[in-house]
Amino acid sequence: MRISTAQIYTQGVKSFGVQQTKLAVLQEQISTGVRINKPSDDAAASARILELEQTVSLNEQYQTNINLTENRLNPQETSLTSVENVIQRIRELTLQANNATQSLESRKAIAFEVDELQKELISLSNTIDANGDYLFAGHQSKIKPFSTNITGSISHVEFNGDQGQRLVNISQSRQINTDTSGSAIFMQIPAAMALNESADSANSGTGVLAPAHVYDSENYVADSYQITFDTVSSAPETLYSVQDSAGVTVASGNYSDSQDIEFMGIRTSVTGVPANGDSFTVSQGQYRDMFSIVSGLAESLRSSASSAETAGTYTFGSALTVFDYSTDSASFDVDGLNVNLNSNYTDLDGVTTSIQAQLDSLAVGEYSVTNDGSTVSIAKVVTSASSTAPVVNNFNGDTDLNATTIADFTAAGTTVSGKDSSSIHSDIAQVLLDLDTAFGQVLEARTSIGGRLNALQSQFDDNESTILVTQKTLSVIRDTDLAEAISQLTLEQTTLDAAQAVFARITSSSLFNFLR
Amino acid sequence: MGDLLSNAVSGLLSFQRAINTTSHNVVNVNTEGYSRQRVELDAKPPTMIGGTFIGSGVDITTIVRSHDQFITNSVRESTSAFTRLEKFTDLAGQIDNMLADPQGGISPILQEFFSSVQDVTDDPGSGTARNQLLSTSEALVNRFSSFDTRLEQLGYNTETDIKTSINEINQLASSIADINLALGETNSNGVLSEQSSDLLDQRDSLLVELSTKVNIQVVNEPQNNITVLIGSGQTMVSGATAFNLEARPDPADPSQNIIVYEGIVADIDISAQLKGGELGGLLDYRSSVLQPTINSLGRVAIGLADTFNDQHKAGMDLNNTLGGDFFSFEQPRTIPHSANTGSYPAGITTTITDVSQLTIDDYNLSFTGGNWQLVSTAGNMSSAANLTADVPNVGDTTLSFEGLTVVIDAASVPQNGDKFSIKPTEQGSRTINLAISDPSAIAAAAPIRTASSLQNLGDIDISQGSVVDASDPNLLQPATLTFNNPPSTFDVAVAGVTVATGVAYSNNMDFSLNGWKVNLTGINPQQGDTLTVEANLGGTGDNRNMLELSRLQTTGFFDNGVNNYQEAYSVLVGRVGSMVHSAEVDKEAQSALLSQVVDRQSQVSGVNLDEEAADLIKYQQAYEAAAKVIATAQTLFETLISATR
């Protein structure tokens, strides 16, 4: 067998090429740390690597989402905690107001603080997060969700947002709600005495019904009431009448703009000019909103009286300066109850005591008779929604009293409307129940947020471990085993060195070297 | 004359020539394709003198070219096979590298894009997140586009390479023809000269070089002629005549070249028959790697754009309008064959209707026998067999197949033999573009929102709602569902007008209207309970549509809903990678085979310097000996002459 000289060289050079290529590949693997530098190095692994990289990237995105969600839920929780505190404070004040020693003035003071707390509640419900979004507005996050609307004599908070929820991906298969519904927490508090108002669509006048609320829970009867206006029967006066669902008229009267309309423990009012036949409906609802509970409380406090309050005072006294306690006598009617003054008195106090005793024997606890040294006052104790001054007439008696006409004995008393002590207690009891329900609602929402934050934390940990596992798999598939590569490199280098030495050896021998 | 002097002289002459031949071998030791020449010495025919045969010296009978035809043929075949693989792996390796580039590949930018989508999902009102989404979208379409540019460049280079190869083939063919002519002239003298041997070597070299370009068959003709055949038997060289190949634009697709054989009778397209060599490698690469890669990438781009658009249009943007197209892309081209004779005033349009059925094939549409037929040019990856739909041409003729719909306008007048080629996904990667420039036009919100009235007495609840048909004209009309007495049914009013009454209610039921769908739950609805569905105006914090868009990343669309965008791209990467890998393995094997055959050839034909050195000594000594014989003859003569003085 023979071999050509050219072939000797070619073979040697070729083997160098092969070795050097191997060395170059190993060098790339070692210096990049990656075993697969082109898809052709390992096609199936390349495809797998791309997919694993996507998994890692997705999970990292989920982690970002979780962080953002926590940033969104935390301010919600903080706000709701503040709301709970406010409700607690209102509850304390309510209990305070329930104490029998409270007077109208002190209750008014409490009502003042309740008003401020209401403003705080409204402000909390309109909390904005760091991005300028309202927390409790639903999808319309740039629009203030809770706005105050003043209609007639009552201010009312309206909800302008929606019930939208913003979901976010926290894992491949799991989404979490990052919203807490403002309408559910603040507007939908289940209450036994929730009221709905609506206007008949056929109304043609400009009358607007104010929000109705229950101001007298003792006398409240849950039903659907219709308020109808009549401008014809006694023009130019406008009459209103209120019918219950059975058609029975429960209240009626003359209508005047913004004047209260009260019936069956419900108070509302109408502003504007209703046309003939216009009607409005007030019916039982399922929910009350938190703000109306609080404003209802404030209103109750402001308008309540205590058992010591009197109203409707009839004062007479100027004629008594010439009334001889011991000699003169007189009789008169107070609201139709007959009172006799005989000549047995020594001083004004005696007169006062006698009148009081007589009135008490005829109508217990309804009148309060006092004197200030020169005048005697007969006052009607406030027992119902409206008390007027007692009407004193039918005077018979000593003309020395210098009262020649009934007119001297009649005086315009002040009409005070308000509640008596027992109804304030039942109202407060109702408010306490409502506040507890509201508190429970907020607590439930806060618990849900807490639960979600916990879930987020555990999902975060899950995702972290998924990322780690995936990266480990990636590393196994993709990365160079440095120890193996380096030892391979040494081997190939040795081979190359040997090949080069052999080549030098072989090519140096030629017969021509030995020819003279 | 058989005497001392003439014998010696014959020896001198012969050995001189032998040394010449040896020196010729020695100086050609490094000549590519040189076959060593051996001198064959033979004794001259003896003369008869006095009843005995006396030898008359030595003569060179022939100079033999050490050469094995069979091995030479093997070398040519192996060379063809090897160069084909070499060219193929070289070109395909470029695409391999492109796909592997971690910064340049599609995968990382796709992931960044969906990360931005998620960021908008997290905070849909944020201008920053929206702007970021627009810029990553821009980067995504640019990446597709730059990929396509590089692939297009590869395509141009391929076509240029093809033209260059063909020119070289033509030149080689004419050189071979020239040598055939020269050999013929030499041979007419009937003498096989050294010059002829070298010409043969030269011709063999040219043939090997030709075989590096394309697979050839060599047929030996008498008088040292050869005929060279290519393709399926077309004659490139016959005797002293060479024929030509030409690269011409494909009448079905002028952007590509076909290879035409300029025969005596007619020009034939032999592109499909050319195998082996660089040309074979180029054609293989073009049809099995380059084109499928372009189509595959285009399919990913189109699939992404189409499905993303569909979902985007089901949403509402910050301007309170329904979302428009997010991406834009061109519908497939329908290229008429240049030889078509029919008239198509309104043209033929092809649209993509179903991404899940889209393949990476191109299609040929032809009109024969009065019917339209469709055939796919299946690549290596295709699962579709030949599709023939014999569809008669009636009105607006429509063919639907594999996710595409072709409409041949009613005004068209086709003629038998008309052909069109349809390339659905080829332009996808180049033409994908962003159709939105205003961040507030990103439709992150859902178009509708629902509410259950705060005054409801029952426990009825309505789900957030989803869009079923974004194109419904009444989608944004407000709808109210009111429960009747008894509350086992409800009425539906749209914009105040009752459209349905007495719809039966059951817990956990779906209700659809005007393109949206909601789910109603609740055990105990009450009379008068009201649920509303209305347009989601001002819903800046709503991310529902963005959520759906983000889910697209992991939804399977392609191949009947199996593969998502990343997977479709991975399929491409894996395919190219495995093709290159197996081609490289083949190349290694072929390279080993080639060197084996070349070894054997050089074993027979190669020059070994030591051998030649030995020959040199041998002939030199023989020459010296023969010269000495002449001297002896001279001495003998002088002895004779001096004897007679």
C-alpha cells in the first residue's frame, strides 16, 4: 500500500482542523457557561429552554402583580380600620346620649361631634391611593364616589361609582380581586327600617322628594306609602295626602315647599312645585347607607327633649298683681280642664302649687306650673310630636284680676315639636343596632382583605419556589458542566499537541534529505 | 540493429525520458488532481542473427497515467454529496444562529410585551404603564420586521448564489468541452502523449469542480470523449459542445428564480431535478429551511396580531369608545402566473379567517377542466396532504381551507391553465405593525358594567359580564332586568323599551343579549328587584379586557388550539435546530466517506516523493550504466581500429 506525499500533509492538516474545532466549541461552552449556544447544538432542548424561560418570566410577572396588589389592598385595610374606629366612637357617643340625664343642649353638643364624625366617614370613603385612584369607586376610579347632596332640609350622600371589581393574575390559574366594593360597605347595610323613595314617571311638576328616613321608630309601620298632590280641590293651596298600600289615608295637609311631611314615623319633604296628580312613593327597602344612619342619629339627638322639657308656655301674671290671694277667686279652663282659684293662698307659690295639683289630678304629668316671683307659667309637657301652648279660656272670676277680656289670658305660646324621652331611647336602640350591623359589615370587608393578603403571601411563596425549580431545570438543561468541559478541554488540547508533534516528525523525513 | 552501441543509446534515451517523467512527477507533487505518470519500459523486439534471437535494447512503450476510473467516479459522487451538505449547513447555520441570539430572538421581546400588558392590567389608569405597553409593542413589531429583513437578505443572497453557481457551471461545462476538443485533436494523431495525460487530469479536475456545483453523471465515449449529464439526464457537455443553464424568475413568483435548461428543442425547468453540490444545497436550503422559516415566523406574527386584535376590539378605551385594531398586517398575496390568459378585473382575494388552522404551506390555485383546484406545496412540516377542491367557477366562487378563504370575484373570466400562487404567511413578519399611537386608545376596560340595585330586597346578584360579540350594534345600550310578581320571571328593557317579558329565572343561569352575557345568581329574588347592564363609560380603573389580553399569552391558538405564541415559535426553533443538527451529522459522515475515497485515489494516483527519489536514483544509475556501455563500445571500437594500424 502506498500513500502520496500530498496526502501525508493533507491528513495532518485535517486532523488539526478537527481538533481545533473541538477546542473552539469547548472554549465557547466554558466562556459562556452555556452548553447550548445554537438550537442545532440540541434542538429539543432549545425549544424546551424557550418554554421554561417563558415560565420563569410569567412567574416573575405574577410576583410583581402580587406586590402591586398588596399595595392596593393595604390602604383599603387602613381606611376601613379608621372607619371602624369612627363607628366605635359614634357608638360611644350614642350610648352617652342615651343617658337620662342628658338635656336637649347636651344632646345637641353630641350631635355636633356626630356631624364631624360623619364628615370623617365621608372623607374616608373617598380615600385616594398613591396613583390618584379612588379606592372604593369601582371601575370609575377617577370620579369621586361619595358625594353629598343637599335636598330640602336633609343632606344625603350619593354613590357615584359602580360595583366593578379589578382582578389581577397572581398565578397561572388564579386571580384575585383587588377591589373592595364601596357600595357594599357603605351603601348596603341591611336594616330593618330602610326606606326607598321614587317618583312616579308620569309626574309633570317640578316637585322633588327628599330622602325619607324613619325618625320615630316606635310609630314606624313598614309599608309602601304614596304621597299624592292635589292642586285643584282647594286652590290656590296645594294639598297632599299620604296613602298606605291598602289605600288608607294616613296623613294629609297643606303642602308648602321644603316643609316636613310626616306620617307613620316617617319624615320626608318635597321641594318645588308639584303638579296635580303628581305622586311619590316611599317604601320599605333592604338597605340603608351608613351615612344616613349617622345623619339620622344626629337629627334625632338635635330634636329630642327630656322629660324635663316643656313646651307651649302660657304665662299670665300681670293681672295677679292685684289678685288678692286670700280673698279673690277665679276659675278658668286649661285646654278644657277646669281650674279653680279660691281665696286660700298666702303667696304666689301657693297659687302655683294649687294650679299644679289641680291639673295633675285631671291630667297627670301633662302640665308644669311654675312661677318666677311675679308671673305664673303653665307649660304643656312635651309628650308627642308637636305640643302647643295650653289654651286657657273660660275665665270666670274676680274682675279685680283686671282681666276683662279673654284676650288677656290667651297668649301665643311657642310651639315646639320634638320627641319625648321614651321615643329617643327607642331611636337610639335602633341606631345602635344599625351601627353594629354597619360595623360588622366593615369588619367583614376588612377580614376579607386580610384573608386576601394572606393568600397573596402564600401564593408569593409558591411562585418563588416555582421560579427556583424552573431555573434549576433550565440550568440542568442549558448550562455547561464546567468540570466536565474543562477536563475535556485538557484532553483535546493534549491530542492536538500530540498531533502537531507527530506531524512535524513525519514531514521532516524525506529521501531527498539523504541524496548527495 | 542489435549491437552494443545502439542498445546503449536506446537505454540512454529511454532512461532520459524516464528521468524526465520522474522529474515531472516530482515537481507536480502538490498539483491538485495530478495523476502520477509511470514510464513503461519494454525490451525492443529481438533481431534474428544466425539462428538466435539477439536483444536490441529497451524502449518506452507507454507513459501510463496511474488512474482508477471507478475511484474517480466515487470521488465525484462523494464530493457532490459533501458540498451539498456543507453549503446547506453553512446557510442553515446562519438562520440557526439568528434564532439562537438571546437578544435578537423573538422570545425575550414577546415576554417583555406581555409583561407590559400585565402592568397595564395592574394599573389600567396609569399613563406610564400604557406608554410602556406602546413602546414594547413597537419593539415587538420592529423585532419581527428586522428578523424578516435579515431573512429577506438571506433570500437575496441565496438567489445571487444560485446565479453565481449557474454561471460557474456554464463556464466549467464550456471548459470541459474545450478540453474534449483538445483531446480529440491530440488523439487524431493516434498518439497518447504526456500532454494528453495532463489534459485528462485537467478534465478530471474540472469534472470534480463541476461536481462540487451540482450532481453530474459522466458517460465515457470513444476516443477519450465524455458526455456530462445533469439533473434527470439533460446533456451539459457532449463532445466539444456545451449547453447552458439559466436562472430565470419563477413565473409563479417573480421574486424567486428557477433553473432552466436551454435545450436544443425547448427550455425546461429542471430546478426540482438538480440535486447535490452547492446548487443542490442552495435549492434544498431555500425550499426546506428558508421559506418555511419565513412562513413560520409570519404565522406567529399573523396569529399574534389577529388574536390580539379580536380581543382588543371587545374592550373599551379611555375615550369611551370600543377598541379598534391593535396591530395591523397584510392579508395574503395571490400572485397570478405570468402566463395566465384569463381576465380578473377585480382580482382574487385571500383572507385569513381562522388562525388555528393556519399552516406554513404555500398553495397553488389552478383552473383546469373548468374547475378550480387547490394544491399545497407541503414543506417538511406540513400535515396537509394535497388538497384538491374541484370547485366550479360560479358567481363569487369561494374556497375555504386550512384557515383561509379565497374569493374569486364573479366578474372574473378564467381560462383553463390559469394558475395562481398563494402565500398566506410569507408577508406576516414583514407587514405586522402597530395600529395604535395614542395610549388612551388602548382598550383595557370591558365595554359594559353591571349593577344590582341598592334597593333590591331579594338576594339576586349579577356577574360582571363578558362580551360575546363585540360587533353587535346594541352592545352599549343600557339594559334593565326587572323581576315580576311572582319573581320567577323577569322582564328586560333596553334603553327604556321592553324587549322581553316573562323570561324564566333559575339560579345560576346565563343570560345573553346584544352581544354580552351575564350570569345571574340568587335563590330568592323579590318582585321589583332590578339589575342593570350599561356601557362602562368613565371606567378608568377597569382592567377586565386587559386581563383577557394578558391571558392570550398562555392560550393555545395554533394547530387547532394546541400551541400558544411561544410554542409556535419554539416549534420553528426546534425544527431549524434539528435540521441543522442532522445535516451536520450527515456532513461529518459524508466528510469521512469523502476523505476515505480521496485517500484511495491518492493511493493510486498520488506522488510519493520518496518513491520518486528512489526512481530518480534508479534511472540515474541505469543512465550511468548505459553511458558506461557506450564507453565500453568506444573502447572496443578503438581496440578494433588500433588493431588494424
